[in-house]
Amino acid sequence: MAYNENNMNCVERVQEYMAFPQEAPSIVELTIDGADILKIGVHDLRSNLTIMSQDPVLFIGTVWANLDPFEEHDDAALWAALKRVHLVSDITTPDPSSNSATSINANSAWALLKNSKINIMDEATASVDHATDAKIQATIRESCYDATLLTISHRLRTIIDFNRVIVMDHGRIVKLDTPERLIREEGGVFRTMCQRSGEFELLLLLLANTAAAAKRPRA
């Protein structure tokens, strides 16, 4: 049953990709480093983006084939990526019924290898525990130090250390600011979310740690 479900998932993902609009919206102008995405081209644009989804898929085959299907990297690079996402001890042939943590870590290793300047995490760690989430987030942040990281997440501790936070409500942006300002806004939407999460004090502590780390010179 698990095998069939994962095969269907693969088919659905391919169908979603094929159904994705081939033209960018004409109303809103989107630029990357000052370049209009309409002039970049869909293929080049997609090939330079890395998207880590909530439902990563491991195909039947070797670990190497999953991480590097086009054989663009040597063994040393593959081992290094696996080590950074704590998967060295799990080197086995991928199974479609693999647990979500292993699948997500493998997806993260693939993202490290791709080394894109724009990385999107769409609820990528929603199904793992907080400890695993923290490890994955730390690795991704380290690798994306000189890149752009966009994260969609309901877990507030996952995004509390970001430069900017966008708060959405029914598909509309209701707040856009630094997490420090948003969490201290009395009666604000983000502060209310933090308070209702049951982790308000922890989120304040994480913010303080982030601020302290930012003041230390990077090695």
C-alpha cells in the first residue's frame, strides 16, 4: 500500500508541475537581483530555484541516484552533503515507505548539492519533531548564508530568526516586518499568534539568541 501511495504521489507532483502556468503574472513585476523574471525564462528560472516541499519523495534506486540523478557531483561532495544532514548512518537503498525524517533529510542534502541562490521551504519540516527540525534548519541556514531563503511554516520557532516575516490571513498580507518588531507589537497579529502557541517565552529567548549571534564575528 505504501508503495502505491508514493507512486501516486509522484504522478500527482508531475501533473502539478506540468499544470503550473508557463507565463508569469502580468500584473505584478517580480525581479531577482534586479532582473525581471519575464526576461529570465521559465526553464532558467526553475533550474536556479530549489524548492523543498512538505512531501519529499525518494525514488526506488541508490542514494546517489536520488541525490544526483544527472551525475553532476563526485562522491566526496555527496558524502559531505549526507554528513551535513546527519544521514551518513542511514546509507541504504531508499524505500518508498521510508520515514519522513529520512526523506526530508535526503531532500535537504539534495538542496545543499544544488546550492541555489533562492531556496523555498514549503512546510518542509512540518512532519518531523522539533529536535530534527532544529538540525535541518541549522544546516539549511548555514548553507544559505549568502542566498535567499523563503520559508512557509506554521511553526513559529522555525521562522523566528528570519530577517523578515510575512503574516498571511486568507491569502492576504496583513503584516510584514522583522520578527522583533512584530512580536513586541501589543495586540498585533503575530504577537497574538506567538502567545497562543504556548511558546511565547521560548520565542523571545530564541530572538535574543539570534540577536546575540548576529553581533559575533562570523568565523
